Amino acid sequence: MGAMQDYINRGESYILKTYQRYPIVLERGEGVYLYDTDGKKYLDFAAGIAVFALGYGNKDYNDALKEQIDKIIHTSNLYYNVPAVEAAEKIVKTSGMSKVFFTNSGTEAIEGALKVAKKYAYCKDPSKEYEFIAMNHSFHGRSQGALSVTGNAQYQEGFVPEKMRAVFAEYNNLEDVKSKITDKTCGIICEVVQGEGGIYPADKEFLEGLRTLCDEKDILLIFDEVQCGMGRCGSLYAHDLYGVKPDVMALAKALGCGVPVGAFVTAEKASYALVPGDHGTTYGGNPFATAAVSKVYDIFDKLDLVDHAREVGTYLFEKLEELQTKHDCVIAHRGVALMQGIELNRTVGDVINKAMERGLILISAGSNVIRFVPPLIITKDHVDEMIHILDEVLEEIG
Ligand SMILES: *Cc1c(COP(=O)(O)O)cnc(C)c1O
């Protein structure tokens, strides 16, 4: 038995089976390539699910983390720490928003954002019940609060307490959202580009309409930019593309580029709802995690990664359009910059497996969509390399 199969067997023995994992053990990365424990090389078009924007082994990033390890890894939110202050400042200055709360994950960023909206409504009228409007096919995380606004029965079933149920509206359908607003509604939450739901970008009129609606009702608009934020859509924050500002924004995934960290960011109006004692976390915003965040912002700047993502994204878009023309099994192509997807007329598991055999890592979004969320440092040559393999695989499956 090979070393890789041995790891897989042990993984099956000891790790709780909540994933149907692909049968490879990834050991190290270099740029946009990953290597498994047998030394096989893969071109990575998944980036650990839209996380590792910088690519693997960025020296600046690695050095910053090593340096921080030698200074201090953890203190507590009972005190200030330098990296957290610096990282929060960078988020505020780049977003034009007001305050930051660091979390350990995207899910926790959503939890915090939901609490802000509830508390904001509570401060106005403590006697009421509160309800959220969320979107069909959305994904916001797996905790019970975040799940409650996740519009996908597959994730929700059996896990959402009755009291936490949100009201779901059709994405990009403003009239549907309007028809669901009641005096209980305390917030509207949506992704700016839906990720897990199949790569659906919002329409400009839709986001503008949500903004107006929330202003009229004095309720909070929450944008989940956990996946679509951090340059992936060709602007640092996806909502910048639309010129529509949220009251609360959730970030994670590429925020720390692999170090587990998320954040919810509040606009001025939403910055005073939570007061000391209302929310907390032991690890959230610790110096190690926030040193990563701070460095990520520096490297984005230094490498002009957002412009780069937009440029390569345009190229990827053209190439995927060509692929769609060539293969009948590709029935749709959507997305922006380095967050794109193609929809097939069948489930995509087979395509992903065959691509993996040929040294290309792809991921799905739902059952019929292949999602392209590579490291942002990807080049046109890498796009060509990916398209070449995918073309062969699509040819083979017919
Ligand atoms: C991944 C994701 C989350 C959850 O983030 P975790 O870090 O997995 O908890 C929330 N919202 C969106 C849009 C995501 O893509």
C-alpha cells in the first residue's frame, strides 16, 4: 500500500465523516501548484475554496507569520495588540466603513453580523420579534444562526430551530423581497455574488433596491463577501463594483489567506448597536491571525492583485465562453473576474475526478456547476493550461 493510501485509511479511521473527500493527500504548495504525498503535481483552480489568493509559499507572507510567531501568537481581546489594530485600520480605510470585529471563520462573521442587525432593531423597539430576509440558494455557513439564513434545504434540514427560521426571497428579484418585508424584518442578508449556490452575480438594480428598502425601513443591509470579497471579483470588495454600500459586511476566506480568520465590518450607523459585553471570542483577532490579515493587505497592494485578478479574469471569461461554444454539455457560463462558473447538463463529479487524474484541481458549486476560484496570482498561461485539460475532459465525456 502506498503512503498516500495509508494516510487516507487513517483519515477515514479518525476524522469524522462529514465530507466525501477526494482520494488525494495534499502535502505542499508552490505558487499555483499543489503536490500530493506521492509527489504528483496539480494546477490549483480552487485555492482551498477561494482562500489562498496569494498562492502558496509567498515569501513575504510566510516571513511575516514566522516573525509574528516569535513575538506572540495569542493574547486576548481583554488587551489591544498591534497586528489587530493595524489590520482593522487597513480594512476600515479600504472599505470606507467604520469598525471591525475579528472572528475565526466566515460563519462566525455572519453570526456577528446577524447579531448587529438584531441588536440595532432591539435598540429601537425591545418588545418585538425579529426576522431576516435571506435569499434562495444562498450560503452563509453551518452554525445554527448562519444556517438559518442559508437558503438551501440540503444544508438546513434537521438543523435549524423553528425560532430561527428566516424568510427567503428570490435572488435578484426586488419585488419578491419587498413582498416579504414585515415590521418584524430587522435585516436583509445576501451575497454580492452567490458562491455555493452556483455562481450568480447580483444585478445592480437589485442591490440598489435593497439599499433603498433598508434605508426606508431603517433596517440593516448585510453583504456576505466571505467568498466574493478580497479582490476575487476584480475590486477589493465585490460591492465596490456596484457602488452600493452595506451596513455590515462579512469577510473571511481570502482575508487571512489560509490562517483561519474572518471579520464583520460595520458602517457608522451600525457601529454602536453592540456594546461591551454583547459579543466576544477568545481567539478572534489574535496577533497571529491579524498579522496574516495585515500582511495580506500589504501584498495585495504591492502586487496590484485586484487589478491583476480583473485582467486575468477577463481572459478566463473569454476562454470559458469559447469552451461553452465548443461543448454542448456546457449550458451556461456566469461570474466575474476570478469567481466564475460553468453549468453542465449533468452532475460535475465525473469531470472533477477526471481533471484531477490529469493534474488539475477544480471544485463544484452545487451539483451541476464547476466553479473557478483560483489563487489571484494566476496568469493567462495557467488559464490556458487549465482550459486545455478541461477541454480534453469535456471531449472525453461527450
Ligand atoms: C464559505 C462561506 C461562508 C462560511 O465561511 P466558513 O469560514 O466556512 O465558516 C459564509 N458565506 C459564504 C458566502 C461562504 O462562501
